[in-house]
Amino acid sequence: MSAATLQSATQQIVVDEVFHHAPAVIWKALTTGALIARWMMEPHGFEPVAGKQFTFRTKPAGAWDGTIHCQVLEAVPNERFSYAWRGGDESNTGYGSKLDTVVTFTLTQVQTGTRLRLVHSGFVLPKNDTAYRGMSEGWKTCASNLGSVADDLD
């Protein structure tokens, strides 16, 4: 193999959706623990405050206990919300490999409601290939679920 073949690449997942809700409704669904649990996973210790640490729990694998460690990086009401997303273990390959990424939600008011741009960045390929593939589809499902939660809030 050539050096170029062995070199890792960093990728990001991007989901771009427009919801027929005001930014405040989408913001509430993105930043309220009980609502996050409805469209993604239940957060533990969550508050939408910069510096706040919280966790999600998912299926364990190998040396990884299934805990996703997060820390709120930015919380600008009705505009931008981001957090670090870390999990996995160095000794794992495939599902449960070490992951050190950032999830960012940007809300923009548009004529028909709110444009939500979700960017999950920092996937190192090929090491994080399994997570990248799975979460690419998972975030699309989460966006759809988020829309359903927002529908219930109106």
C-alpha cells in the first residue's frame, strides 16, 4: 500500500432540514433533556450551558462501556448549539472504536420556518468508518424524529 492509501481522512456528517416551526420551537426540542430523549437518546446530567458535561448511553462494545461523554461547547439560544461527543476505546475496531467528535446544530429562520443544519465533524477514517456510516443514517432518522417532537410542541 502507498502512504496515501494508509493516510487517514477526516469526514463530517451533514444533515440539512427545514422545519415549519419557529426557531424557538426547534431550540426547545434540541435543548430540553426530556425532548432529546424522544428524538435521539436520553441525556444524563444535561443542561444547555457552555462547559456543562453530560452523557448518553448506548450499546457497549469490547473495551467500551457504551458511554458517550459530551460537553456543551456553545449554546446561543435559537441560533447555535454544539457539544463534544467522545466515546469508544482505542483497543476496539469497528463499532466502539475511539471517537472524538463535535456535533453542531445551526438554526436559521427562513420564510417557511427554521432551517436546521446539523454537522457532526471529526470522524477519522478508516478508524471511525463504522461509526461514520451508522451515524450518517442515524442523524437523518434523528432529524425526522426531531420534526415529530416539534410538531407535538406547536
